[in-house]
Amino acid sequence: SDFCKNSKCIQKKWDNRINIIAKWLHKKSMSANMITIFGFIIGMMSINFLAMNMYFEALVCILINRFCDVLDGAVARIEGITKFGVFLDLCLDFVFYAGVIFGFALADPYENAVAACFLLFGFTASSSALLAYGLVNHNSVKKTDNQKLESPFYLGGLAQGFETVCAFVLLCIMPFAFLPIAIALGCWCLIKALIIVSRAYYKLVITEEKK
């Protein structure tokens, strides 16, 4: 369809521009790990802005962090992906997401604290299931060209998903709607955890018994 063609065209243009920036940064001796750490520091600044109800500034920090997350992957593909780089990127991503949730709790503790705790509960369930499955399944996964370009633990978990970024952007635009959005996102995290557990059971039990 025309929509799919336009989407692929936009994605291709976006990827080309990211690659151009990545090549320039690589020539300037900017490593992927340096970009990851820089993005993480900027992302952590959003906690302070959220606590002061400065939502626009917090949104800028969140978007810069996510842009750096895309950019560090592009640079890593140029210089060569390392195990520590994969670890650092994944680890700081999880801390960043949890930090943003904490920031919204600080913004209005009376109204947001319980919903933020529920969201962190769902976030922890999803990320724990994701990491546990990735750890157990990693050695048995056949590495394809696409899998070499991403973390072996990136299985579509909500912790680093498009849905979470959209929710954070929406919350910065409509902070008064934190309660319903946080509850909805927390429920989706729990559903995602259940999906990962089901996938793990099928792969590690049912598939193995068939063999």
C-alpha cells in the first residue's frame, strides 16, 4: 500500500541521516560508549526537571536520551559492537526508564506515588522476565546478521519499547493524566511479562520436548 511505501521511505531517509551523523562522530573519535553515557547523563537530568514540574525541559532531556540511544547503535555498527557496549547500553536504558518514573512520582507525590509504584512494579516484572529469558536463551540462539546488530536481550520487551517512549512524551504533555496512563502502562508491562514467560515456556520446554 502507499502508506507502507511512504513509511519505508521515511525510515530509509531517517536511517541514512543517522548513519551520516554516526560516521561524522566516528571520525571525531566519539565512541558508542561515550554517546551512551552522554545520553544517560542528559536523561537523568529529566528527573530534576520533573521534580520541579518543568515538563518541557524534561521532555527535551528524554528525547535527547532516546536520540543518543539510536545514535550509539549506529556508531557501534561502524566501530564494531562489543559485549561491554551492549551491556552498558542495556543497563543504562533500564536505569533511565525507572528514573523517569521516579521523576513523575517526585513531581506530585500525593497524586502520583501509588501509580508510579504500580508502574515500577510492572516495569520490574517485564524487564526481569526479559533479562532472565535472554540470559538463559542467549547461548542457544543462532546469530543472524540482524541479531548481531542488537543486544541479545532485546526481545521486544516493554522496558525499551516504543510504547514506553510514547507514554513518557504523552505524560510530559499531559502531566495531569499521570494516574490513568501509568496504570495502563503498568498493566501492559505485566501483560508483556506474561507474554515473555509464555514464550520462554514454549521455547525452553515444549520445543525441547519435541526435539
